[in-house]
Amino acid sequence: MSSQTAPKKRVTVNELRRMKGAGERIAVVTAYDSTSARLVDRGGVDVVLVGDSVGMVMQGHESTLPVTLEQMIYHCASVRRGLARSGSRAHLVGDMPFGSYQASTDEAVKNAMRLAAEGGVEAVKLEGGAEYADVIVRIIRAGIPVMGHVGLTPQSVHKLGGYVVQGRDGDAAQKLIQDVHALEAAGCYAVVLECIPAELARLVTGQVGIPTIGIGAGPHTDGQVLVYHDLLGLETEFKPKFVKRFAELGPAVAAGVEAYVAEVKAGTFPAEEHSFHAPSLRLLQVVPQQPAADDDHAVVGAPV
Ligand code: KIV
């Protein structure tokens, strides 16, 4: 069987734990729509995260706070359909948005269930430490795996006083270590460490059995996550220190659109090969009221 036709082995929570044990690094990328999901899955990512960063990256907000549960379900379902089209090797996680798990445990469970049932995610991620242990236990009891998220937790941007590195002093580092242990004890299968010193991330990663996924947390975590638009250079205005651009798609997109505009203006697009024809319609020049039936049967295109 060729590698193109071999069924892909799905990445599960067990597989992620195995990867940590085996010292295999875990690659995580965000996606928010069907096309990007298909592309990142083809690129071989282990985990696709439908992050609430969608609020900043796609919706243009200054924070993730305005993102709603309905919007997350919409984006998760879009990504799920994209993964289904590509054969779906990747494990799919959806963020619980601000306001969907903080007010009550019952609401948190119901909302996690909606993300799983309507959004098609295999796990949910929520921000916070020991204070969310009871919420996490209840969501897991409902059958939904939970990924934790500590360090810089963007939904608490105002409490944190901005998007600033966390865990830099002894007390804050100690609190973060306790939080990760509490998340593991509550049953989280993995945890995101965002914007913390590399030394702290290394320490935590060595202390817990669950995979740590870093972003701005240095090289010593079990995996890394980046935002799709950042790693592909689609976001050109702003580049945080922890981002590496693996492609420069922003300028490529602008150049493509510029070329299209130029051809439309010059009249060189569409060309002959982009045009449909119906020979009988030549009659229309002399009998304008004749019905034009031929193009009803034209094949316009097929999915690529
Ligand atoms: O919302 C998001 O994209 C995230 C990742 C950056 C970890 O939470």
C-alpha cells in the first residue's frame, strides 16, 4: 500500500501521552476554517487547536474576550469538516471561550458538551489553574478530555495587566508549578504553557506525566503550538518574540491579488481557457429572444 492510500492513524489522548513517554515532540497549530484545517493536517500536525485567538486573528478584536460559544462551535465544526476531507490524522481541540466555563460548573459541562457534539472536537481547552479543578473533573466525567492552559492566559489579560511573561519570580513560578500539578491531578491530558521562562517550562515538563505544549515557553516542553497566521507570515503587522515565520504568505497573498487586479484592468483575464462557449448562441446575435439552453449543461468545475 502506498503512503498516499494508507489509512492515517488518528492521534488520540493516549497517543499524545505515549509520545511524551517516547520523547517524541508534539506539533500543534491553530486553525479556524475548513481550508486551513485540511492544509495543516496535510502538513502533518499532531493536534489542531481551534483557539479563541480567532477573535484577534480572524475577527480583528484586541482580545479574545468577545468570542462567543456559538462562534467557537461554528469554527470547530468548519475545522472538523476540513479534517474529514483530508482523512483527519490530527487530534482536534476546541477552546472554551470566555464566559463559557467561569460562572458555574453545570454551565461549563453543558458548553463543553456542545463543543464536542456540535463542533466535533475531541477535547476542550480551558484557561486557569487549581481554581478550575472541579470544573475540569466534571467535564471529564461527562466524557470529554480537557487540556489545561496556564502562564499567560489571554482571557485574563486585564487581570494580568497585559500580554506579559508570567512566572518570572519565585512565588509566581511556584504557583504555576502547583497549578500544573493540580491540572494533572484533576485529569487534564495535556497542558499549554504560554509565555513563561524556558527554565520554568523545563522544570514543569520534567515533573508531570502529561505532555506540556509550549508557546513562548522555550524549547524544553513536550510540544509546541503556534497560531496559523503567525507561523505562515499571514500576520505582517506584529511579530511577538516567540514567533518564527516558516513562510511569508502575507506578501505572497498581496502579490497574487495585485497580479489579479492588474489583469482584470488590462483585460487579459479571463482568457480563452477560462471561458465557456455555446456555439448555438451565435444565433442570438440575429434572434435575441431565443432561449440560451446550452450553458445549463456546462460543467463549471469540480472540487480540487
Ligand atoms: O487561542 C489560542 O490560539 C491559544 C494558543 C495560542 C495556545 O490558546
